[in-house]
Amino acid sequence: MTKIAELRGKTPDQLQEELLNLKKEQFNLRFQKATGQLEKTHRVDEVRKDIARIKSLLTAQKSA
């Protein structure tokens, strides 16, 4: 789980890279869930919320 304070210290490019990594992880987690191989079920929610945090920060930075 990523803290919002950590994310605020990053540049927009770093946030975009982090967002890309999280989306890849989310994709892999969905496949693991579909095939019954998912062990850390809580990670799905964590990744989804981290993606939302980053998107919110990027939107806020664009409007500021």
C-alpha cells in the first residue's frame, strides 16, 4: 500500500511509471484470480486503491 505522502514527492513522470506498473500488476492479479492461483486476495483491493490515488494526484497536479 502506497502512502499519499510518498506519492506527492514524486514527479508526474514517476507517477505515470508507477501507474503503469500498478496496472500491469492488476492485470496479472486478475489472471491469477481467474485461474485460481491468487494467494494474496487483499492485494487486488490495495492495487485498485493505489491506482485511484495516483490518478487523483495527477488530476490535481494538472489543474494546479
